Amino acid sequence: MFGAIGRQRLAYVAAAGTAGATTLVFYNRATPIDHKPVSTRPPPPWTPPSRLEMIQKLKDAAKSGEEFDLLVVGGGATGAGVAVDAATRGLKVALVDRDDFASGTSSKSTKLVHGGVRYLEKAVWELDYEQYKLVREALHERRVFLTTAPYLSHMLPIMLPVYKWWKLPYYWAGCKAYDILAGKDNMESSYLMSKGKAMAAFPMIKSDGLVGAVVYYDGQHNDSRMNMALIMTAVKYGAVVSNYMNVSDLTKDANGKVVGAEITDVFTGEKIPVKAKGVINATGPFSDELLAIENPGKHKPIVAPSSGVHITLPKYYAPQKMGLLDAQTSDGRVIFFLPWQGNVIAGTTDSPSPVERDPKPSEEDVEWVLDEVRRYLSPDIHVRRGDVLSAWSGLRPLVRDPKAKSSQALVRNHLIHISESGLITVAGGKWTTYREMAEDAVNQAIKTFDLKPKNECITHTVKLVGTDGWSSNMYIRLIQSFGIETQVAQHLSESYGDRAWTVLSYASSTGQRWPLQGVRLINTYPYIEAEVHYACAHEFAQTAVDFIARRSRLSFLNAGAALDALPRVIQLMGDDLGWDSKRRRTEWTNARDFLVSMGLPPQMDGELDQVKGTLGDVNPLTNKIPPAIKDIISSSPLATSAPLTPPKAHHSRGMFSVADLEKVKKEFADKTSITRNEVKILLEDMHLFETDDVVNMNDIVDGALHDMGIKRTEKIGFEQFWQARRMVLF
């Protein structure tokens, strides 16, 4: 946040603080972010079109000569944001990405939703209005961000430890200025902490010389899951989207204006022409590649990519409810130390970098981050290279400034660039300001291409998919309804929002007393097999890397654990998507290579042979069976029969089928509650019992309602019916 400061600067700050004391007294207090669900009921089932169906829509449009209003190239934060903005204005939108959604920068961020306190300091001392404007806009967008998808984002207090007493007023004044600049969009007010309270809140920090701390608030989110929520919201509003569709050429009319593109299916090589009134280039650090296609041989780069390296450490390195900011590293850069998804991430470096897919973190950068961690943690904590669970490098699409001497001086603001051919490029910015970038880009497109939207921009109030039925206590209902572990329920609630109900419709029984459902992919993390099925059926997952890196965050949390889970992920995806043995082994090799970019050592000879029988390409039935039982199976006729694969993804008895749902909706259509006898009739009509013994069925239902504390004369509401059904089935 704050660079090196001198006593003269401190004097200026002290004077400014005195002059502004009255302002602070009348400072508008922060208003808390309070999300109220639209409905407490589970959401109705919604299965979006599959990738193949989306591609067919593109083919049908090409065959009929139909024209899209906008073709968005790039499915990261900016591109997805543009698709949501345009679709919610009633425009006809298509979006394609040559890789997976969020496969680049948008999944490799610092996971912060922030205004940028360090940019504010630069704005003050360098009298830089652009930096000031960036911070002010970002603070407003931070608030919008946390309200449009509250299940994916939250407030996070961040501590600035202070080791020289005379720096306390400087840091405090800076944080207060940050609060004031946010105004009514502020979340919580910053505050001072004594040494004792700082040590109590963050016991891992170095105590020698500590005089106190300042705590301020910013936001944190799950970046790739947020990206997926944007994609699904665009789909919900009518956008046609597809990952793994590469723009191989741009189509121009007789006047040299871009009027579409030729896209190529990465998997099949099939080419599809797409007509559009306008094309928006939202490819982040790869923006110059599309611009080079648009103007071959003459294009001058407009993006200056910078590499940011992060590492993941075990959760014991930091408290789970507070982050830390090292404002004065050994070389003047800033490093964050943040709890995230149950572990701790530290980073980032900031240095110029070439543009490449899946850049690998250098050992030098990893060691630099570890050295900085050692500097501010207690000396009795041994920071070891072996504690690094994952390491990744993300490319930041910074706007190029020809006068800048280093990438740290580059402003993270965005620009809208219009080529002579009419191609619109939106570049720069950061995750926090994706919505504003998208709004600016669509506004420009409407003007440039003379589009006719049905309404103005409404994305500041549009709730993303998963938000309507979500509340912070929803995970409790998931536990009660499905019999899953608390950690799993919290993870699903915070990753999918109200779509967690649909995820759990794919859950299988554990065969245990508890949990009843939700088989984990790996014991140490709360990811379950149902998520793999859901990713394939509802979120366009096409490769194993799509799941381990972006639909789940396993490779970012622990690359070794992702490798352990990989065979089972491939088996499940292969069964759902119809992969043959060759494709399954290719998936393992590609995913193994990807994990090298996440910090694992390169693949050793013979690794594939060691997992060959666990990818679903031999006999999936034997994958999780004890050796003694495997010997019996191998000598039985089953061993020579066709592979026995797990059932295809389906709505299990853990949730209503579509037909069941219609029956329940009809029953509750004109009343808020039903009688005990009506419950029995409804359950029997849904054919949920495996017994014809009506007396036994009555006893089971009566017992379940008794355990729920419902009296015999009391009527049963929808939520109670839902819970009773779960208890009856198990």
C-alpha cells in the first residue's frame, strides 16, 4: 500500500490530518452489505444448453444468414461482463473463447476486490488524477461487486503491521482517506490496533519492534467461479456462448469494416462463419493477437503484460478471517498475505513478462515471495519451500505507457480502442472494475454500430446466477436436506449459491451412517464427485483441467492434491462426455503438464502407466475396492465383460425430478401448508418408497415428522416437507 516515506512527508500528512479532523468527525458511516434472498425455497431446475447445442445455434445462424448484434471474443472477466451487459440490454450476443472461460488472467488473480490503496498513495504524492479516478471508480465498483454475487465475495479485514511509531499516523491517515473516498460505498471503517491486539488478531507476525497496526477493509472473491457465474448469467439472458472456439479470421465488408469472424472448433477443426454488426476484442493480455489479425504487419502493441506470481501455503500460516499487507518489501513492491478457501495465498511479484499461455512461476519469484514472508512472520515459524502447496503466474493486461520505466508505474485503468476497421478492443483494468469496463465497451459499441438496445445498462442491479435463493445460512438447509458434511455444505453454498441444490441432485450415497451423501474426490478438501457431473452438464466443462483449475479450485489450493484426484475426475468426466481410452490418457497427460505451471515438478517417465487402470479405461468398478475384493472380481466373468461405468449424471433421489417438482408445485399452489396425511399421499404418489407396506410407510413418515418436532395436529410447510422427504429416504 505505502512505499518508503520520509519524515517530511509525515509532517505533510500530520498537517493534512489535523486540517481534516472535522471531516472525519462528520464522516458518513459505512453501510453494511446485507443480502436478502428473493426466495428461501430451492430454485427451480435449470439446465442450460450444452456446448454442442450452443455450437448448433451458431451453425443455424450461419445457415440462415442471421446476424448477431455483437460477437464478443474472450470469455474472461471482461468478455463475460460485456456479454452480460449486452444481453441484459436485449441485444443479441455471441461469445467465444479459444480456451476455457477464465483460463487466463481471470483465474489467476490475487482474489481481491479492491480500490487499490497503493494507487491512492501514488495519486496523492504524484498529483496523478488518473490514479485518483481509478481508485474512486474501483471503490464504487467494489460495492457493486459484493452485492451482485454475495455468495462468491465477502469483506476481508487487512492488517498493516507498523514497526516504527512515527509511521502509525501516516498509515492511519492513508486508510482513513481510503474510507472517505469510498463515501457511502464504504464497507467498514479502518481502525488502529495496539501491539497486544495486533498480536492477538494475527499471532503469526513478528513481535520484535511491533508498535501497533492499522486495519482496513477490502473485498475478496473466488475469481474463476465469479467468471462462471457471469457466463451463466449471460446464457440465462439469451447469449450464445462457447469455449474452445478460436477466432481464426475476421470477416470484413467491401469498405474494410469488420462484420464478423470465422471461428474454429478446437476439438473438431470445424469452421463456422459468424455474422455480427460489431466485434469486441476482450482477450486481455492476448488483445494484440486479434489486433494483429485485424491489421497484419502494421499493428503496434497496446498491452504491456506484467507477471504476478502467487504461492499457496497451509492455513496455519495466517488466521482465517484476516489478511496482511506488507507495505515495504525489500525492493519496494507490495505483497499480500491472505486467507483464501481454507489455505493462505501470498503474492505478488510485478515484473514485465512475455505473453504466453499457462506461464510458469520462476523459482526466483517463488523464493522472493517466501523471503518476504519470512521477514514479517515470527522467527519461530520456519517458512519452508516444502510448504508451498501451489504456485502460479498470471499475466496482467496493463495498458502500455511508453514513458513508463517499469510495469509498477503502469496504471491499471482501462481503455476502449477502436480500430479503423471498427473492431473495438477493451483492455487494461482489473477484476474489480470488470462491470464498468463492460458498460463502457457496450456503450461504445451501441454508438459505433448503431445498435438498438431495449434499455439502458442495468448490470449494477442484476443479480448473478446463484444469488436469488442464497443466504449465508443456506448451507444448514443443505445439511438437513441431503445429509452432507458441514464443510462440504459450506463449500457448495459459497461456490454455487442457490445452484448448490442442483449440484447435490447429482450426489451419490456414501454408504455410511454419516455423511449420507456427497462422496469426496479427495479426503482433505470438500470437493465432491457430484460437482464433476454438474460441471459437465451445467457449466461447459470440456477437459479435466477445466474442472481441477476453474470449476473447482483444487489445483490452486494444492497441486499435489489435484494430481491425486485427477484419475477419478477423468473417469467421471469421461463417462459423462463419452471419452474413449485414448482421450482419457490424453486428458491425464495434458492435466499433468498443466500442473507443472501450478508448481509441480515435470512428469516423470512411466507416470501414465502407473495410473492407466484408474482413468475409467479398464474397469472403473475396481477403482476404489480393497485389493482382496479386486482379486475376486478379477477372476469373475465381470473382469472380461464390457467396462462397468458409473451411471450417467442424473437427478438422484436426493432431489426432486422434474415430474416430482411439478407434483409438489401443484400441491402447494394454493396453500402454504398441507396435512400429515397429504404428506404421506404425496410421497407415495412420487414413488419414493421401496416398500409396498403402507403401515411401514406411515410409521417412517410419522417418525420423521416427530424427529423434526412437528406435532400430529400441526400442518407441514414446504420447507418442512422438503426436510421430511430427506429424512424419510434415509
